[in-house]
Amino acid sequence: MPLSEEKNPLMRQHEGASPALVSSVVGGDGDLRVSITTSNFIMVEGILQDEVTAKMESKLHLESAVGIESTLRDEAASKFGSKLRSEVALDLESNFQDETAVNLESRLQDEVSTKFQPKKEMSLLLADVYHELDMMNRAFRVAGCGTFLEYHVTEQEKKLHTANFCKDRLCPMCNWRRSLKIFGQVSRVMNELEKQDYQFLFLTLTVKNCSAVDLSDTVQVLFDGWRKLYHKNGIFKRSIAGTFRSLEVTRNSKTGFFHPHLHVILAVRPDYFCKGFISQAEWGRLWRSCCNLDYTPVIDVRKIKPGSNGLTGAVAEVSKYAVKATDFLKGSMDDMADYVSAFLSALTGRRLCSFTGCFDKVRKQLALDDVESGDLVHVEADELRADLAYMVVRYCWRSGMYVRG
């Protein structure tokens, strides 16, 4: 029914109670909106609805804007915070790498200064002695030993890659490199033999001290005795599975006498101590017989405990230089010339160390080169991987010192 024909009950109620309410409508903010009559009530109702709708939409827009602003703030914080954290991490990593490089370079310089430099200085002194003995080729070769060193350096390690070594039998530089090579090879062979359940003994065989004149003959007695012991003695062959043998000659600075002796690592089977055991007294008798001595020589034999410092100590003992430079590069030039002549006479043309039996078999399986005539640059078991980036660092010998070039 149209509004003009029948009034809204609410309007009739307000007309009777208060005509003023019918005549005007005041908004929520106190402003007069419109005078109400029966004919325009629908219009007023529409105005009020529009106002409510507008306020609701305004509120929704405001809440939406606040939500969007919060979302943008979170996204920005996430992105920029992540970038900031990445930059900080990169800075820390860069600083660490820089410190690592500095430390590695410092260690490299220390190695050159404390290890190569003293050996090079003694090699030059040996070259002077060779010159005094009119051994010009030896003098020239030894004088040029170790004048060039090239390292390959990564962030974690350093490796000698190229060098010029003379391989002279008495050269202090080359004897040091041989010692490192022997230590590495014997250690690797023994590690493999341990996996096969072999056990080890450390044996030292000696003869009486001798003068410089008798040194060559005395060394020959040692080698002849060793060959008889290893190849011809049935007791030895039944009990010992393999050996590594090295010669060492020392000189007593007080008496001037020389002390040549053999260091031997023996590989024995697990049942050696139950059957086939050789006592120290028996070793003494065997050695005396093989060397045709008229006295009982001093010998020492002991078991090397697996996985102990004794194993490392035994390997270090057999890896010693055959001769120490301090035993012949000491005193006047005449003294040094005499000592050098005696050592050359005793050592030239002889193998100072050897592998036999299971030691030799494993050495060949590992494809290890000759410890005396082989490579003296790559003396360590591990080398740099081919795919690693590295820096090349070179040192040259100039004016009595190593200079980085």
C-alpha cells in the first residue's frame, strides 16, 4: 500500500508523541538533514542508509589500507633484512678468507725461512768443500740445488709443486727431502700391512766404531752381514715376512770415530710370538755369525705396539738421513774435506735403504717410486686435487736468501 494512503506505524507514534520529531531529522553530527513529511520519508530513509553505507565503506577502506601498509612493511623488512644478512655474511666470509690467506702465506714463509734456508746454506758450504777437493761437477750441481721453489697454494693448504734438487748423496737439502719421502712411503706400506694383520719389530744392528780410513770397509761388513742374514739364514726366513732396512752413519765429535749401523723394521705374522720367535740373545748370535765377527755386537730388538707413538718413532728412526750434515760440515776446511772424503768413499755406489718381502710387494702395489733416485719434490702422500683453484707462489735464491718472485 502506498505511503500516502497509510502512514507507517512508527510515524503515527511519533506524530502523537512529539510533532517536532516528525518535522525535522538531525544527523549524528548535529546538522539538520531535512524536514520530514509523510511524502518524503522514503527519501530521508535513503539518505540515512547512504550515510551508513558511506561510513562503513570508509571504515573498510581504512582497515584495508592499514592491512596493505602492514603487509608492505613486512615484505620490505623481509627482503631488505635478508639482503642485509647476506651482505653481513659475505663480509664475514671475506674477512675469514683474507685472514686464512694471510695465515697460510705466513706459514709458507716460515717453512721457506726455517727449513729450506738452513739446508740451502749448508749445501753451499758443501759445494765449497767439493771445490776444495777439486770435484767441480759436484760443486756446481750442489751449489745450484734448491735455487728455485714453486708452491701451489689454496685457501686450505700449500704444496711444493716444482723445485730443482741435485740429488747428491751428501747434499743436506736432498737428504732432508729423502727423509720425508722415506717416512711417507714406509708409513703407507705399514698401514697396508697392518690391515693384513702383520705385526712389527724394530731391530738395530751394529758393529764396532771405526776410523775414517776404515769406514768404507766397515760399511761393507754391515751390508755383507745383512745379505747373509736375509737370504741365507733359515731361521730368519722362517720367522720374518718382510723388512725395510736403512743405513745410518754418525760421527763422534769428541773421538772422531764413526758409528755405522742398520735400522730395520721387520714384519712378522700374528703367530710369530708363539712359534718362530727369535730372542735378543739369538739375534746377537745370528748377527755375529753373519758378519764373521770375533766379538759379540750390540743389537737391540723390540716390538712396535700398533697404533702407538712407538710406530711413528720407529718409522722416524729408519727415515733419518744416512748422514747428518753437521757430522761432516764442521771444523776447518781441511777437517771438512777429510770427513766428506770418508763419507763419499763409504756411501758411493751403495743402496742406503731397501724394501724386501711383503714390504716390497706392497710398495709395488702402491706404485711408489724409488726412495733414493726418485722424485724429491712430491714427497708427501697427498697432492692437491686437479680441480682446485690455487695461487702460484715462487721463491728464488738471491744474495744469500730466498726472495719471493
